[in-house]
Amino acid sequence: MAGLNDLTLGARPGGKTLLTAEWLVAHEGGTHVLIRNGELVFEGNRILYAGRRFEGEVANRIDLGAALISPGFIDLDALSDLDTYTLVTDNQPGWPRGRVWPESYVARGPYEMYSPEELAFQKRFAFATLLLNGITTALPIASLYYREWAETAEEFDAAAEAAAALGLRVFLGPAYRSGGAVVDNTGIFHMRFDEGRGLAGLDTALGFIRRHHRTHGGLINGLLAPDRVETCTQTLLERTMDAARELDCPVRIHMAQGKFELDMMDRLHDATGPQWLARLGLLNDHLIAPHGTYATERDVALYAEHGVSLAHSPLVSARMGSVLKSFASFRAAGVNIGMATDTAPADMWMNMLVGLIACRIAEHSNAASSADFFNAATLGGARALRRNDLGRLSAGSLADIAIFRLDDAYMTPSVDPITTLLMGGNGKVTEAVFVDGRLSMRHGKVHDFDLVAAREQAQRQFEGLIAKYPDRSWKHPPVEEIFRPSFPLR
């Protein structure tokens, strides 16, 4: 009997490998099923068997004991920079603290606040932390607040190489936009548009996708990522959707996510974001839409009618005082829901718990279950990507596997493993992750990446960014006035 430590980190095991544990989440007849003391067999990058007992010969047999063998999580909006939202959690409102550019900063000329090397490092660091949390497929997202305008092909070339080296399945593409919000000296918001710059950003994204789509054995896939609905023009979105059909890749655009967006869309188009896209004939099943916390009933109906998937990230929304209204009502309307983290920590179990609590509060009932959120984090994400080989453990599916410990004293007593992990677990109970059959993470370590040194570098970069906040904060106060500590410093 071999153990995880007998396998080579960063490589696929040789021959057929059998994993067994106290619990297995297999997929049968279109649904997840729990199998006590189940067995999972994979070879290369494909699952051969998921069930009660495998009768054939195997090269490696690994008994994981008190653990859950699970499909890896799919994160439809995975943070891939250093989380600036932590700065405004207790420093509100966020708009005068760098969340909206002041006209004075725009007049001087926005600039890149991170170097190309720092941007490349951030992606690599973020990808490693996703693996630590049992996430095997990710659609990275980063803020454009500290960018000159949009993301670049060069940083995403580096991101593709980082994902391939670490062993993470990604859907990637540099974000682009036609406009952005600015605030004048009196505190009034305006939108500034540059159509040519937006279309150039789309061309950059298309070039990246054509170079990288379905490369590295399918680990790297294309994603079209127009930034936010209010920052895009009709022409930009029409060309984006045409490209999505041609390239057969998903489109992610943030909409129905805040009051600022609602007000601006009303001013620009006399419609909500989803209703404007419906009017243009641009809603379809290629589209993934985070966050939906300000969606109207009509918006929800349009999502369902046109096959739009919702990327639900309850933790980051709840931190800022908004919740989906509600997970259960979206599901009842027929909307496909996938899960997303969109913040640090990239803890999918924590997001599922917050989502369950928020849904039950919004509905004043037990309107959703732990299983519903687990389905969203696996099958819902796969459906959003239009991939039936992800998010499940069944013969023929890709070997994207997460192993979660169940012998943590904080989770005792334990009955149902999904409920136990959702209520008492978190990403730190992730013991190992296989992506495409490769052991990408084991015992808190990823292949060829020093997480201790990386954490120190990330902190230094973040502190360097904070020092630049006065440049792009309204009226340019010093840092100590922008971000006040929780208690007086002595």
C-alpha cells in the first residue's frame, strides 16, 4: 500500500492509481452520490472508475483514511492579484479610497502601479493559493483600478506558463474595456470612454487566446473578459460575442453587482445591464455573469431564458453588505449557478457556508442545502463552461481531484461529509489536489514554488502598492488618512 508521499509532486503517477477513503463523491445518473469507503481509479489524465470496489489490477493503491475524495472545485471568478478589497472593508466608502479614479489623476496620466515582474509573480502566487484550497479549475480576475488601462498580453503569456508549471486548469484572457469611471473635485461621477482603446484591448485578448487556447494538454483555455457592463460599448460587446462563437470560449462580464452600476446604466442606456444586453441580442450560454446581487426579477428571468450562468461569490458580497436575493430564487427560476471566490482567502468551503447562511436569511427558510452549494461549486461551474468532463468523478471525466481531511478535531462529530466540511471545514483541510491526473498540491506544498518566500514577497508588493494610493485617491490625502487602523496606533 503506497501513500501520497510516495508520489512525485508535480507529476502524474505511473500506471493505474487507486485512491480510497472513508468517503467518495462519485457521479452516477446525472448526480453526485456518496460512497462510503469508495474507490477511485485514474490513469494519465482520465478517471477510469469511481465506485464501491474496483476489481482490476493497479500500479498504486493509496488509502487516505478519514478523508473525502471529491471533484476539484471550479472557481468562475478567482482572484489573481493581491486583494485590495481588504483595505476598504473597514474604510468606507471605497470610492474616495482608490476605487474610482479622480479626474486629477487621469489628467496626469494613469500608470501601471506594478512592474511586469510583479504582475507575473501575483498570478503565480494566486494560482498556488487556489490549489491549496482544492480549486482545480479557475477563471482568474484582477482589478483594473491600479492599471494604466487594461491587462496586457505579456502578463497573460506569463500567467499561462505559470498555470501550466504549477498544474492548474485555467480559462484565461486579458481584461479590456472601453471606458472607466472618474470622479471630479466636487464628488460627481462621470464615465470616460475611448472606443479605440477598448477595441485594441479586444484584439490583444483575441491574439492571446489564439496562441494559447487548449494548449498544455488542455490546461490553458481562452476566456474573453470585458471588464464591467458599464465600461463597455455596444460595438465592443457585439464583437466580443462574435469572437466567443468563433473561438468557442466563455465570456465573463460583471453586471448586476452594485448601485453605482445600476445608476450609471440607467443614465447611459435607460436599462439594467442584463436588460441592455438582451435588447442588443447579446445574452447567450457563453456568458458568465458575476455577482447578481442587484439583479431585478426581470434580469433573473433573462438569465434563465438565455442560458446565462451566474458566478456566485457570497463572501466578498456579504463583506460589503449585499447578498444574492437569493440563491434559491435564482435556481427556482432556472438559472445555472456556479461558485466563485473573488477574494482572499480563496476558500470555497467558506464561500459555500456564507452562501448557505445568506440564502436562508434572505428566504427566511431552509431554502437551500449544503448539497446545492457543492453542486454549484462543481457541476454548476462545469455547466457554465459547457464542459461535461469537469466537476465530476466518473469514468471518462478528467482526473481533477481534491482530497479533504475529515479527521480534524474541529469537525468532530461528523456524519455527512459534505455538511461537515461546509459547516466546520475550510480550505486548510485540503490535503492534496490532482489536476489532469498530476499531483499539483500535497500537504500545503506545490511543485517548484516556495510559498513561504512568496508570502513575504506578496506582502512587500502590497505595501508598495499602498504607498501609491494617494496618487489615485480623491483629493490625494496621505495614506494614513485613506486607511485608518482598527484601533489607534501607539
